[in-house]
Amino acid sequence: MTENNIVLPKIKIAFILDGQVVDILHTHDRLAAILLSEPLIVDITEVKSDANSEILPGYTYNATANTFTPPAVGA
């Protein structure tokens, strides 16, 4: 596949800092909706959950303690 054949997702989001576009993200509907709903964004590169496991969607975040808790089993 050549570079000319790449089909990008239909949604384009501009990232603006100090009034200037600094990057553009081509994405799908779901991620666009999440990003445009003004979520809290946390760098979890070096973070483990309360259960000392990888953090996954569905975990609860405690901003005061900066901790992540997995969902209850069977929830």
C-alpha cells in the first residue's frame, strides 16, 4: 500500500494551545466523543491499580488519592 492509498478516519480534531493549532488527530466517532466531552486525562504510564494490576477501562479513579480501583467481581 502506498501512502496515497491510506484512508484516514472521518473525524478530525484540532488540538489548540495558546490559540494555535499544534496537532490534528484523525479518529473515529467514539474517541472523538470522549475527547470532546472534556475528560480528565491522566498519564498512567508508570501507575498500577489498587490491586497492583494493569489499569483497564471500567476502573474507578480517585483524584484525591490518585488511585485506580478495579470494578467489583461480577459487576
